[in-house]
Amino acid sequence: MRLPASLPLPAGRGVRRTLALCAGLAICLAMPPWGWWPLALVGIGAWAVLLGGLGARDRFWIGAIAGLGWFLPSTLWMFKFSLVGWPVGVAVWFPLLFGIASVLCPPGAGRFAALPATLILSEWVRWHAPFGGVPLSMLAMTQARGPLLAVARVGGSLLVSAAVACAGAALGAWWAGCRRAAVAGLLAVAAVAVGGVVAPAGHDVRTLHAAAVQGGGPQETRSANTDYSVVFDRHLRASERIRRPVDLIVWPENVINVATYDGSYEQGQLQRLARSNDATVVAGVVENASDDQHFLNAAAVLGPDGRELGRYEKVRRVPFGEYVPMRFLLEPIAKGVLPPRDQVPGTETNMVRSPAGRLGIVVSWEVFFGRRVRESVHDGAEIILNPTNGSSYWLTQVQTQQIASSTLRAVESGRWLVQAAPTGFSAIVDPSGNVVARSSLREATVLQRTVTLRRGNTIAAVTGDLFALLLAGALAGLAAWTKREKLPTSGRPVPNDRHGAGPT
């Protein structure tokens, strides 16, 4: 059956808001761990269509409700992780952000350009604020196994998010009757995706044998209730499975948790591991700071002779996990659920030289931030390492989103990436975004692959978020230039009252 040139929109406020919730749920299901990436395009297209003919107040609620559908299920893991952060982030911050994004879209045909622009800007904001950025359930993650992944090589993860938003809005425009604009938008997205496939990706230097060690054990564990000697012993036993030759051994974050690392039994065992395998060893170490109120979280690097080559102390900390923002305000009312100590942030470069090559190290949460990997590449990193710890999390949402983030980091940097976690998921990802090895949860295992050290820059490594932000500006200009709607989107005209109320 042939569709009409333009389709009427539901006029009832309740119907539109229900559909907005469905649109948000569609985007949610495109995220890991579900990964049904086409639903992201459907959800954004429906969102854009639903904004048609509404006043500012109703546009706000369309965006806020879509945001709830998007983030409430996809961040459910936070319920057990942070009883403070989850309601603040999900019930307040995300709906507010996307409500504002929808208000900034005009109710006419210009919304099909404006919504991608505001989504690009909202994603950029979430990579930077609050608390230095909370990049969870990002649109780019839907493409870890999708056709737009190669866009990351051109403009990083933000341009991938932009491509998803533009493609979804183009589908919405097609549905609403703007066929020429829709085709133009889809062709432009396809061209950028093809450009990403053929864009510069760096060049090989030499190969090495890498191993990611996962000691195994239960999930949903808390640091205060963990016997770290047991965790350490699990990783020592798992390391006995390493096949030689091996050049680089990566242990997870936080599997060594001691008052003082230098001179400890754990340091001695790491030195023995390095010497017995004639390999560079990278291992996560947590130790006390100079006072009882803080701790250090570092990746220690040992050479094949057991000598300490250096360490990288984590810079980008997890809010409400490794430190408490505004502790003075929150501790009197929520002391029992807050971490008792704050991590001291590092200040040094995250590239460490070793016989195995120039190692770019991003610890755990830092792999969600493209700028952390770019900084290591600018300092000469030839491979990216991500020692991490996901053993405290409920469900698999964080772990699968981290694999997606590692995939994006590998593509946008043009580097191999080795991720090691104590209970899963550990993974090895090539520069094209293929996950060539991945563990299961809770298992004790060693992932080993021949990987390649690489040099040279991708376009994304040089330009960062520039192209995506320029695109957002161009789309906002296009939306502003579109002074009137070129197609009927509702049975009634847009109201022009000072309260901005839409159809009911």
C-alpha cells in the first residue's frame, strides 16, 4: 500500500507522550547489552516526528519522556551501585537535558535538522559534565556492531553519535513527507561512513604476543567485603596458563590492594611473573595515599627483568564510585552509602615506555572518554591498554557498554586495544573494531593474541570532536533558515500563546 506524501500526527497529548516513551525505549534497546542498532534510528526518527506542531512546553515533555525511556532501563545497574547517583542522573539530569534539546527544536520542518544538532550538543555535554563527564548509554555505543562504526576514524565517537542522529532524523523526515531532504541526509551519512572505511588508520610497526589475564570469581562484590589476597591469588593461578612466548601481560585494575606497594609480597610476585615469562607486565595497584582519607589507583609497569619501569595514576575518576562530588553536602545525609575515601587523581601522562612498546594506558572508566586515548596517542602510544574492574556491578550493562567503548577507542585511535578485567569482560580489539577475543563473566582465563604496535594518526586523533561540533552548527543554521513548515504535520496549526502549550 502506498503511503500518503505526509502523515497526520496523533493530536492527543497522552498518545504522543506514550509514543515518546516508546521512542526512548527503542533507543535503549539499540544499546549494549541488547545491541539492536536499527532501533536507534527508529527511535530518533519517531522523536523528531512527534515534536511536530507542538508548543515549547509539550516539546519539553516529549524529550524528557523519551530520555526516561532511553536511560531508565539502560542504567538500571546504578540502582545497586549508587543509590544517590542513579536517581539524580536518571530522574533529573538526563530528562532535563533532552527536554531542553527538544525545546530548542522548532515545531516545523526544521526540527529534522535541529534535533540531530541538539543531540550532538547534548552528547558533547555528557562527555564533559557533570563531574568531568558521565558518558553512559551514548548513541555511538549502538554502532559497536553497526554499519556506522568506521565514522569514528574520521570524527571520533561524537561524529558516530551525529551520524546515528542524522540518519534517524532522515527516516523521520521521510515518514513525514520530506522525501528529498531525507534522501539527501541518508546519502550524506552513507558517504561519511564509506569515508571512514578508507580514511587513514596509521601503520604497523611490529608484532608482539599479548596476554590479558582474568582471575575469575563472583560478580556484585564490594571492596569493603573483598579479601584481596584471594583476588591476587586467583590471578597468579590464572597466569600459569600463559603460553610462551609472550611479550606483554596485562592484569586488571585493582587486583593488588595494599597499604604500600613498594616492597610488598605482591610486588615481588609480579616481578617473578615478569622474569619467568620474559615479558613486560602491567597490573592495577591500589594503595594508601599519605593520609587515611584518600587512596591511589595506578597501573604499575614492570620490565622483563622485573624492574619497575614506571606507573600511571588514574586521572578520570568515577563519580560516587572513586570519589564523592560535593562530599561536604552529601555525607551528612547519605554517609552510609557513599565511598568512605576519595581517590587522588593523577597528573602525569598516560603513556609509558617499555620493551613491549609505547603503552597508552587508560584505567577502567577512562576508556569511556575518547580524549584520554587521544592524549596517549599524541604522546606516542603504539597500543592501548585498559586494565579495569567491573566485578562490583549488577547485570552486564556496564561491562558490555565498556566493550563498545573499547571498540570505539580502537577505531578512532587506529590502535589495538587490550582490556583486562578480574571477572569479565576481558577483550582484545583490533583497529577496525573487531573483538578478536572476549571472555565470559566469572571465568578464570587468559586471552592471548598476536597484536601489532602501530604509529601514525587517524583523522579523529587529530581533530577530536571538531567535525561533529561543526556539523551541529551547520544543522542548527539550517533549522533556523527553514522559516516555515513545508508539510502538514498536524491537523491544527501550532498555537501561538505565551505559555507555549501544544495540542491536547
